[in-house]
Amino acid sequence: MTTIQWFPGHMSKARRQVQENLKFVDFVTILVDARLPLSSQNPMLNKIVGDKPKLLVLNKVDLADPAIIKEWQEYYGKQGILTLLINAKEQSTVKKLTDAAKRLMSAKIERLQKRGIKRETLRTMIIGIPNVGKSTLMNRLAGKKIAVVGNKPGVTKGQQWLRTNKDLEILDTPGILWPKFEDQLVGLKLALTGAIKDNLLPMDEVTIFGLNYFKTYYPERLLEHFKGIDLSEDEPDIIMEMTKKLGFRDDYDRFYNFFVKEVRDGKLGRYTLDRVSDNNGND
Ligand code: GDP
């Protein structure tokens, strides 16, 4: 878990680091958590990335709700933004990302070919807020035999390109950006999925938010997982009942930690906390 504290100075440094590298890449790989397609994006993403081609990669798809993810793909598709669903832990990710990169850059590749220039390898950098899976993805892409391609002129000193295959190279340092934590609802969503440290938000509030979310969208899962509870009651009463049933006596802190862990571990099934319909697509 990250310990980054985001102060204005850190934010401008992070922004600068990403922007300095933009000119060396063909496209930017924006990594988000598929449980939070919007809330795990950086609030200034479009400003930071500018008009560089973007590939929006929704990671941790194994934990996310497939129906809602499909809606997000359609939503971004309408805006002309190419999205890709991955589980960074799987080997198939390498081919998926390489293919998507070629699709994203097909017009440019064709233009160059017409001028007799054969573009051998596409270059990208991975950017995203902490915990979305940047390191996991980079390790997956670089593989065991991390082939360092060597310093290229201009790239920030000490940085190198990692070769995935003949078609794709990635900058060895991911761009780590800050989340939209000033929005309270976003903060609760980030906390429920474990994207931010537990002590940043009160666990009772995170639990109530999660309980309410599952009660609204996935009530059958709560009923299945916590047998015998009455969902028509208010959240505090449900929490009391659940805590008692679990044999935690009056140890509510224990229940909060237990509930949040169950949600994070996917014990209540696959879920996505951002819905296209909730935010009217504002980003
Ligand atoms: P980073 O901070 O963006 O570099 O994120 P990490 O690569 O450290 O990943 C954060 C956590 O998410 C780790 O516990 C990873 O094992 C986990 N993780 C990454 N990708 C996936 C995925 O596709 N599915 C699941 N279930 N977990 C993942």
C-alpha cells in the first residue's frame, strides 16, 4: 500500500514528470481500476496528457461487474476513446495490450508507411493513481527477461525503455498521479476498494457506504452472504444484527474491518462502484 501524501508540491512534481516524458512516447497508457473507472482517474488527466493518443486500460477486470464495465466501454467508445479490459496478472494481457496499441496507432503507422517509414516499435508510458496495478502490469509486460533497451537521448536521466516484444516498448518508470480525493464520495469509493490507506477515512463511514451500495445494487448478495438479515432496516440496525450474527458481540470496529475486507477480496462478488448513469459522464 502506498504511503504517498499528496501535497500541492508533490502534485506539480508528478505532473511535470509525466509531461516531461510525453514527447518520447507514441501514446499514453492510462491505467484505472475497473471497479472505479472514473474515481480512479486523476482529476487533471486530460490537461496533463493533452492531445497525446490515449489508451484507457481498465485493470482488475476479474473483480469488476461485467455489465457496468460494458456500459463504460460504450460510453468511452462514443467519445472515440479506445478502452481495454485486462487482468494484469494474466499472461494474455501482453498480447491484448500490444494489439490495442497497434489499433490505436494504426492511422499513424499507415501514414508513416506511405512515406516509406517503417515504424518498428511503439512506445508508451503507463500512468495512473497508486494501487491500480501499474507495477503488476509493467512486470507482466516486461516479463522475466527484462530487456533494457538502453538510454535514449532526451529521456529523463536514468530512465530506460523496457521491451515487451518487437512491437511495444514501455518507459521503465510509471507516472504516478493523485486521485480525486477532495470529492468525499470518491474518497469512500477509493477506501472501500483499498486504493487509499485505511486511516484516511473512518471505517464506519466506509462500511455504511459499502453496505448501502450493495443494498441498493446487489441486495441478493448481502442476503446470501449474511444469512437471515433484514435489509428493510436502516444501516446501523443491519450492522448491529450482522455483528451479533457473526459472534463479534459489540465489537463494531471488528465488523467494519471484516466487512470492508470481504468486499475488497471479492467475497460479495464482482462490483463496480462508478456507474455511467450516476455522473452523467462528467469527468
Ligand atoms: P500500483 O501501485 O499501481 O503499481 O499497483 P500494484 O501493481 O502494486 O497493484 C496493487 C494491488 O493490486 C496488488 O495487490 C496487485 O496484486 C493487485 N492487482 C494488480 N492487478 C490486478 C488484477 O488485474 N486483478 C487483481 N485481482 N488484482 C490485481
